[in-house]
Amino acid sequence: MKSNLKHYLVLLLFILTLLTPAIDRKFHFLPVLESTEKRDLAPRPQYSLSIGVPTMVKSFEAYWNDNFGGRSLLINLRTHLWVKLFGESPIPYVTIGKNGWLFYKSEAKNDGPGINDYQGLTPLTDDEIKGIVDSIIQVKDELAKKDITLIVTVAPNKSSVYTDQLPSYIHQLKPKSRLDQIKSAMPKDVIFVDLRGVLIDSRSYLDTYQTTDSHWNSYGAFLSVTELLKSMPKEFKISPYSLDDYNVESKPIMGEGDLASMMAARGVFKELSVTLTSKKDKAIVPEKFATDQDKYTVSVYKGVNAKLPRLVVFGDSFASYMGTFLAPHFSTSYVISFANNYKLNDDLIDQESPDIIIWEVAERYVDRLKQ
């Protein structure tokens, strides 16, 4: 009798387990975690007699797989177990390095070479290098006719700055990266700023990149801006701020950067939050607007001195960190984030008539410097 009861209880528990996702869809008793997936989940299908049964079944299956009760909780639990038990990422495009450092394996998403570039596995051909360099020279010369100074810079891949935190099985096989190739071929009259040195050398004071994110932190952005300001022609009379001009605050937090979010790894890794607050200037709050059919997002920083030069920054997500550090040195700063391409917006340049243009790309997109 007791044996039968035990079997019934096991059967009941099994049935309840199967029904839990459906019951939760109705009563929402399981905690819901914010989705970190970089895609739209399948919508609820519209049922119609005009739609064939196989199509309806397929649509409902896709909807259910994306929306069953407790899904986000199970994904997070899976990541916790996978990381704790195996010390590996459950997804192919995030690599777990030493001491909890996460790296974006962008090649796994066909998003430009990152770790592979550090290893020297994706070199540019001579023709590709020439095409990029010629394109930059052409842009520089065209802007010079409008009395605009061009400064080109590359935001390093995290794997180029924190090579010592990469997994021990990842080795540099060839000494030159794509950035090294382009830098070597760049003529001296092009202002081309390599940020790797300062971001590596300054790590002894504070981290320059975020542990669980693919981007630099505020300190890394400040260092990058300082290098860019130093490279500007002397006639602009721009003096970079020093770190003493900022209140620097760092504190440990739970890391939920873009790489941790891709893994659904909430609460798994720790992060050092770094904040720089200017002692000289009041916070300059940017005005944001979209333009050119949403191909660009523009943040506008209005300075306090109208006699200072005007700046336009064309860049990606790395550039968005630099705006507050650039703003005090210019009368107006436009930080324009690329969305669909890396083309400079000629109409906006003519409209705003900047004195200086900074053209920034992430290292994995260095080939997009070819217009």
C-alpha cells in the first residue's frame, strides 16, 4: 500500500512539473526576470481557418518556446549551474576568462573579429589595408577643404587590453593585429590615435574596462579622451583635464554588463563600478534626438564658452561614454552613434560646420574605416 502511495506521489509530482509552465502563464507565481536576449520573442499567433494546421502548430510552438512560464528563471538557473560547475559560458559568443573577466567572442556572431584578431588569425590583405588608408586620406583631404580637422581613433577590443585575463588556452599566434597593420601603413599627416597603450598602462591604478561588459568604463573613456585632446593641433589651444580634476569613486557591484546579460548571468560575476565626477564643471546633460531615418542617434552637449571650437564625433557605443569628458573643451559637441553603417553624414557636417571631427570605430570594425 505504501509502495503504491509513493508511486502516486511521484506521478503527481511529475504531472505538476509538466503543468507548472502552463499554470504560471495564468497565475504568474514564479519570479520573472527581465529578458536579456538580443532578439524579439515570438509573438502570440493569430488563429484562422485560412491558415493551414502545420503552419499554426509551428507558430504556436515558437510562441510557447519563447513564452512559457518560468522560462527566464530556468535560463538564469542554467547559466548559474553551467558557470559554477564547468567554469564555461553557456553561449558561444561570450568567453569566460581568468578572475571572472568576460570577453566578447564577436566572430561567433559574425560581428567582426575580436579574439581571433588578437591571435592574428584574421589579417588584412595588402589591398584591404591600402583601401582603408586611401579612404581615410580622401576623407581627411575633403574635410580640410572645409577647414575641418579629422582625427581617427580605434576603441580597442577588450581582448587587446586585457590579454592577461584571457583563458590560458588562448594564445597570440601572430604578433600583428589588423589595427597594427593599419597603423603601420598610416601616413604621418593623418592624426591616427592608438589608445591601446594608455588603456593598458593605466590599469595599475584602476580597471579601464568593465569586467562583465565589452566596453571601457568611465576611467577608460576619460583616458581615451585625454589622448585624443593631446593629439589636436595646437592652434585650438585645448588643455586636457587631469585626473585630479575629478572625484573618482570605485565600488564593487554585481556585474550585469552586456556580456553577463547575454549569458543571463545575473548575480554570478562581480564588477568594479568606476565613476568620475568633474570638480570644475557642472554636469552637462546631453540632448538626444534621432536623425536620418534612424541611422544615427545624436547626443548634443552645449558648452558654456561659445568661443571654443565645435566638435562632431562619429562613433559607436564606445563614443557614447566619451561625451561628458569632451564637452567642457568645446562650445558644442555632437556625439553621433552609428546604427546601420559607419558612413560619415555629409549633410550633418555641412549643417553644423564643426572645427574638428573625431571618427571612432571599435577595433573589430576597423575595416569599416573604408568609406
